[in-house]
Amino acid sequence: MTSSTNKLNNRNVVAVVWDFDKTLTPGYMQAPIFERYGIDEEHFWAEVNALPDIYAKRGLTVSRETVYLNHLLSFIKNGPLKGLQNCHLNELGGQIPFFPGLPEFFGQLKEFATSKPDYKKHEIRLEHYIISTGLAEMIRGSKIASAVDGIFACELIECPLPPYFSRQDELQIQTDFEISQIGVIVDNTIKTRYLFEINKGSNKNPAINVNAKMAQEDRRVPFSNMIYIADGPSDVPCFAVVRKAGGKTFAVYNPESEAEFAQNDRLCEDGRVHNYGPADYTPGSPTARWLRLQVAKICDRIVEEQEDLLARRVKQPPRHLHRDDDGDPAPESPAPQPELHLEQ
């Protein structure tokens, strides 16, 4: 086993990893954009859903999960979303509604992970992460952002650098800050990459490449310390990675949707998730209770592992040996005490 002085991490971090749309919020985060600019949201998504088949007839393959980003750029370029900037996305993120109990539940779960003396003794802490196919800038502007330790989502670029910019001494001052390029694409398979970033600690230490070979005992957040929460089949790759590596998986459904309830039930029957519950994060809800229970189990196991590690690495002090000992030293008997006589 790696010695304590050589270990990179104490492995005392619990990571709760969240999907965003329909997991933390009832709808899609882009809804405030369409409302602000007077765009029919249902029509936009209907066109997005039609695009893969249209392009397939042209012999082109596009990602069903991220083709919406290009359609968003088309709306910006051709007028309906003209002038859209990242600062607008950040502002509109503040209008994203959340399911009951949020964002307060994020802070409550962090406090719960430090609620026992043993948890504090071993400096256990809980971190929240969001991995989403949505827009990072909107999440950063949302009411939940301050309770989150990391956000992995799609990034959009305004004012991209022109061709041959490296040959120019002075770049032309741009006045059009409209979003025009995609910086990062996150789909439901790429999401698994960010699970490994959290696992290895690449998100905290840029010197650690996510593709680098790394011993399990050196990884910052073991998958067994991880809980992944999402809403449906599109998150099966992440469910599979976390569950196979020893973490916990949980699916949520909108309490108003029978179809989502049935979908979650199938995920549980198929062994994709350990459990499922309503997207209600108020303290007494089944979902909040299950998540607290799993966090407690992880914290208790971390304490047990740390105490066991300490016991195995700290040697017992030397003892006095009897003159006739010829084998393993026996415990030293106390010297006999003189008999005490009291006068009556």
C-alpha cells in the first residue's frame, strides 16, 4: 500500500454530481432566452429534433444532443437572437426556476457531511458538481451557482480571433460582441470525461491530465465516494460509469409526470440506478432522505477506512520483557504491593 507520505490525496471528499435540465429545474434552462426574445420555444425544439434526420438525408451525421447549439447560432446570425452575448446568458440564468427545496438543499447536504465529530475529525467535506449539455454561462448566473464547486457545460464564444491573428501587431478593436462560435461541447458521452476529472482531481490540479494513468489510491475522489443524480435514459453512460466503479446512482422524475415515473422505474429494474424518487429536495422528501442516507454511509466508511489505516500504520510502543521470556513478549505484570495493616 502507498504510504501516507506518498499519497496524493486523503480521499475524504464526497462528490454529489448533478445533471441540470429536468433534474434540478422542471424544464430546459434556455426557456428564459426564448421568453426574452419572443421566440416560440416549442417550435425551436421541434426544429432541433428534426435537424438530425434532415442532415442525414444529405449524408451528414450530427449529434442529437448538441445540434441545438448550431441552431442557436443560426438564430443569432439570422436575426431572432441578434446581439445575444454571454453577459445576457448570465443574466437570464438568474430566471431559471428550480424544483422545491433548491438551492437550499445543496448547503444542507454540505452541512450534513460535517455534522458528526468523527466527520470533522477526518476533515470530510462534500462537493457539488453540475455536468450538463446546457449552457455553462446560464448555470453560472443561476441561483444555485454559489452552492456549486464546479460546472461542466457547453461554452459559447463571442469576438473570436480572426485568421492570422498571430501575425498582427495590433488587433482590430471589435465592437460586435455577439456570440458566434462554440467553445466547448458537452454531450451525454463526454459527460463521463468530467466524472473522471472529478475522480482524478484534474479539475482541481491542472497538472493532472485526465487521460494520465493514475493509481486508484491517488485519485482525489474515489467513485465509491460519488453519487450521480439525473432524470433519465440520456444519462445511462454516467450511470454506468459511477455504478460499475462502486458509486451510487439515483434518478429523479417530475412528480406531475406519470411517464417520467414509469421511465425511472424501468431504469431501476434494468439496474441502471440504485433508486429513484421525485424531484423534490425539501428536507422531508423521500429524495432528500435517500441522499442524506447515502452521504452518511459514505462518510461512515471514510471514517472507518481512515481509522483502520491509522491503526495499521502506527506501531505499538516497546514493552518490558520478563527474564524467562523466550518467545513473544508477554504483558508485564504489575509489581506486588505490600500488604497494608491498619490498627484498630
